[in-house]
Amino acid sequence: MEGLASRLLAEGGGMAVMGATRRMCRWCPTRALRRGVYFLLLWCSLCYLVFRFSGQEEAGFTHGGTGRLLLQKIVETRAPPFATTESAPNVTTEFNPLEQEPSVDRSPSLSEQDMAEQIQAKIPNLPISYWQKYKGKAMSKNKTCAKFPSLYELSFNNMYWQTLKTSNGTFYLYGAYYDNRTLVAMKPVIRVLGMIDRLEPRVKTFCQLWFEGYKEPVFAKVWEYKYIWYKKWGNYKNGLFQPYLIGCQIPPGHRHLVPQSVSLVERPCDMATTNLRVIHNRPPNGQKEDFAVCVKGLDFLHDDLSVRLVEWLEMLHVLGANKVFLYELEVHPNISKVLQHYQALGRVEVTKLTLPGEQPNIPGLLHMYLKSKVTNKRQNELIPYNDCLYKNMYRYRYIALLDTDEIIMPKSSMSWKGLMEIVVPKALKTKKDPRASYNVRNVYFMDTMRHSHGWFREIPHYMHMLQHVYRSVNYTKPGQYVKCFHDPERVLTLHNHFPLACLGGSCSSYAVDTEDAHLQHYRADCVNTLKKSCSQEYKNHTVLDTTIWRFREPLVSRVTETLLKLGFFTTNSSSRLVDLPASGVRRK
């Protein structure tokens, strides 16, 4: 205690304390009392020093160099991956932030060229490479006429559309294509695909054609607005978006050249608000492949049809489809995963799509709109169908427009190629001229037709088409709900079910005999127009049709391998592959 008192006195102020004590003790009646006061003062001073030094240490620990001690005490309590509450208790592991580095993307910034390539892949109708090449150079007819527009001066609409406002209507342009096919009367022509809010537009418009190596445009008058619709189908009034194919003939002196881009304007010297890359896709080796499949804008935001999509894509591949071209409005994340997988394999190409103008593109609301406005939906679908035709008309012998619940099933052959080798000679026997399309009749394979007979034991549950082998006895009427193999050398505009216009005159379509092939349509119910007669004509009269089982082994193998690779199976679900309930119907 005496040592502590000495320390207190050495701190400074000790003499003052002692002096004050002596002065107070003059009035103290006894010596013992003075000792008590002295002891009390020493005790208070000791407490002060203890609290002072401990506070400094805490402050130094928090704010000073000893902060490392606090970081070392941070711990994380968690269960190891895949552990259960029975097999492994919680484990406490130390986490030292001073030894950690967050994982962030440290890739170098993209060059302008790399960024341009990424944009070009996302928006194929932009002439971004051509624009980059001549950026900063004076390109126009003269100082006041037909200046080449910068990409920053274009009037974009909903990302993938470009807008031209005229004195009589607004044009929403989606794509431009070079057409030099043998049967084109005024070849070569540039065709521009888009929507116009007018019927039979009478406004005069022009194409400003931009060629490689030219500093000024070549003008061409629009000579045709080809309507891609029949007015008897509805929505035939001004103000609604109408699908059109616009034609400009390349002038003499330039017909040996392919334009790089085209701007549509009302007057030749106008400053353009549109500039579309002219698409001219040729096969890399000069040889056409056999079959392409085109699919309208996918609208499955909340419906996870990913597993069925895998089965459908694999079935198309087994039958001989070289590539499937899909357009995407809004899809479930699992569908995106499937599409990305097949894109990486080169068997699928996905193009993002929106609706033009004031139509809703908000996720979810878009689906509600298309479901409610069925005629508008049908008109919007004609854009991806015809874009797919013109992108691929030089690369494939046949193009089929299919939905993801449809398969053109050969019955007299094992592939589409073998089917056409049978069908084309038959068609030529009835008429010597080649056909623009070959249509197959529609027959329903409905969900309820399978459920009434149970599961097939030797086929996995997730193989929707292989499990649904009961169909309606009756086909829909000839020409109704058919799907076609189209000859792209002959068709001008396409509808979902058949060509609307053809080169060289009227469209001719050959009806494929149902003994050779038909369209297997997998639905929960009939289409709305057949609801009244659906039960009597289709649901109540069924027959077992196991044609698809010819492809069972490769199909099950490919689908299962893909689903495993993409992580669709869990530990609990994988056992279903080998332990299926027996079915009351055996395979024939």
C-alpha cells in the first residue's frame, strides 16, 4: 500500500494532496481519524488510476495497433456442406478477415471493338461494324442531304426496333435482308421487316442504301408494302400494329454489290432515324444444310417447361433438324439454362425479342397482354417467323415453323430427310412443279389420354412424349392447324401454319399422306375454336400410337445425360429411373 501511495505521489499533485490532508487534520479530534481519512484518499486515488489505465488499453485495443486482436476473435459457426443435423454437429471455424480477399471480377476493361462485338451479337439488326469503320468520316450525298446517321442518332424503340415517323403513320422496323433468290422478279432487292400503324400505307418512302467503300448513299424508291396478314382474321383497322415486308430494288450500277446497311426515310435527303444492317447469311462451305426449325417468341416466365424442352430439342435432333432458332420474350431461369447449354453446343440460336410501340414488355404483364389480345399476339408472331425465314433462306433446304409442343413425326421413315425423299416424288407425280411447302395434318396427344392408362414402367416419368402415346383417332380437318416444311427458295411471307405469299405466283402446298407423317400435338386440351366439339371428336376416341418409341433408346439416353449435366436430378429423384410403377398397358 505504501508503494502504491508513493506511485500516486510521483504522478504529480501528490504534494498538494498531502498538504490538503494536513490542513484538514488540524481540525481532527483524534490521530486515528486522521489515519482513516488518509487511507480513504489513497484508496480513491488507486481506483482512479486503475480505471484510467484500463480505459486507455480498451481504447487502444479498439482504435490503435492492437485491433488485430479483435479481428482474430471473429468466428463463424456453421454446418459443413451436405451435413445433416444427425450426422454432423455445428462446427466453429475461425475466420480472419486480414487473410481474406473478396472475389470480384478483375477482368480488364473491354476495348471499344470488343464491346461492339458484344452489342452486335445481342442486336443483330445494328450495322455496328460498318458504323465503327466509318465513324468520324463525312458520309452523305452533300452537306445538307442524306447524312449517314450515327448510332446515337437513331430512334430506338424497345431495344430491338427502330422508328420512322412519317406524315401518315409510324414505322417500327425490325430487320433488313438481301434477297437475290432465283425467282425474285426484280432482284436483287432489299426487304425490310416491321410493323406499321396503318392499313395499306400510301405514304411514299425511300431506301438510303449504304455500300462498302462509298461515301454517299444510293437512293431506291420503296415499290412494295407487302401485308403479312389477311383482313378477315381481324384487327383490320388503322392505329393497330400491322406486319409488313417493305421492298426496295437495288438500282442499276449497284446490283453486283450487297449493301451494308439501309435507312428508310420519307424523302431521299432526310436525316435518317433508322439504320439497319442488311443481313445476307450464306452457308460457310457453300452447301445448304437440310432442316432448320423456327420457334416464335417464347413466353414462359413462370412455367418451368425446361425438362420437356430438353426432350423436344433432342427429338428434333434425332429426326434430323440441323439447328433450332428460337426467339425469347420472357422465360423461366431453368429454360434459360437449357437454351444456353444447347447454344454452347451450336444446336440452338436464341434471339431476344420485344413487342414494338406502346405494347407492354413488363415481365408478367406481357404474358397477360398476349393471352388477352389473341389477334395482336398472332400479328406480332409474324415478325420472328419471317425474320427466321430471311436469315436462313440461303442456308437450309427446308424450314419448319413449330411450337415447343409439336413434332412432325415420320411414319414411313426414320428421319425427316428420308421422309422428304418419299414425299417429294409423290408430289411431283400429281403436279410437275415443285411445291412451296409440304404440310402434315394435326392430331392431338392430350394429357388426359395418358393419365387414364397410367405410367409405362420401362419409360422414365419425365419423358413426356414417350409417356403420351395415346392420341385421338380423328385428325383435325385437312388444312386446319397443319404445319409445313417450307422451301425457302419459293416462299415470300410465312404464317404459322402455311405460306401467305410465294415467289412466282400463288402458293402451292402438298398435303403429306398421314401414312407417311403427321403432326403430333401435345396439349392439355383442344384449341379454343374446337372446344365445343373436342370431347366428342377427339377426347372420347383414342388409339395407341407408339411410333415415337422407335427412338426411345437414343432419346432417353440423350435427355437423361443432359438433365444430369445440367443438375436437374436430386438424390431423392434419381431413384425413379429404376423403380417405376407398373402400367396397365404394355408396349406393342
